[in-house]
Amino acid sequence: MRNLLATGIRKEPKRLLFLASGRGSNFEAAVKTLQKKPKLYQILALISDNPEAKALEIAKSRKIPTILLPYRAFSDKQAYHRELLARSLESRPDLVVACGYMRILKPEFVRAFPNKIINVHPSLLPSFPGLDAQKQALEYGAKVTGCTVHFVEEGVDTGPIILQKSIVVQNNWGLGELSRAILQEEHKLLPLAIQLFCENKLKIKGRKVEILT
């Protein structure tokens, strides 16, 4: 393969589409990192299913287009998922980033973007998948938990793992302290995973993700 820089041909920025439902702290952390290198990343839009999501305000403050698909406004929930897929396909993303998106992506969506969807989850998968992972860890008495960025497949939190960060659970921690500690690490892990993907440094071999140097 020819060296693109040597031939004067510039690589196009990777096209990123974000999905979020809530406060958007992971979205904001990723955007802060990505917008420092506009020649490498193009943030297409943020799609949210929640009109009250703070992530929408963050996007607007950073001049990122927003697409609101209010889930509760769809009496036919399948129609919501069809619209989500249609709007996402229109954007032609290289990568879809689910960060605090509280809907399970339908198989049709996952198949439309094979190995092009990543998610951040507040546990060390495969432990404590699904909702309330931090609470699950505390109730189970886990001594160590953490966070995971993984590729999304048709199962719930079952895709190949890209990056993980462990956290020792302190004896005096409640749900709030544990959630804050995990979130701090998510803010570092998600931008790094996006960067590795966009630099073509992730290679999937079965269930394993190899990080190329």
C-alpha cells in the first residue's frame, strides 16, 4: 500500500455518530478530546431518545448537530428503532459511539454497522452486564470492579472487549462513591478507544481485540 502522506493524498477524517440518553458526561469527555484534532475526527451528530438529556445541551454548546427521537412519543416502539436506523444510515458514520444510551440496539441496527459500534459499560465485563452494574457489584460484594469499552453485538454487553480499567472497591464506599470512581475512568477510556479505532489499531480475532502498535 502506498504511503498516502507521501503521495500528497490526505486521509479523510473519521465520521463519528454518538448516541446518548442522559447527562452526557462521557459524550462531553470524548468530544473535548476529539475536537482538539478536527483533521482526524468529524463529529456528525448526537442522537438522543430523551428530550431532557443534558447531552443535547452539551452538543449544542459545542455546535454539534443534534437529532432528537423521543422514545416515549413513539406509540409503536418498533417505529422508533426503524427511525433510529434510518437516521443513522443517513449520516454514513465510520463509528457509532453509544455513551449512556439506555436502549438496547436492535439486531437490524447492529447488522447495519458490523464492528462499527462501541459502548462504554460501568463494570468489568462479562461481570455485571445490563442495568445498574455498579449496584450489582456492591450487592455481590465485589472487591474489584471497573469499566469496559467494547464492540456492540446482538447480545446485551457481550461484544468483544477493547479496553478495561479496574477499580478497587473501598470498604466505606456506597453507590455514589463507586459510581463516581468508575465514571472518572470511563472519561479516559472511551476517548482512547475511539482514537484507537480511528487510527485502525483495533483488530478483532473471534472474541479478542488485538491493539496494534
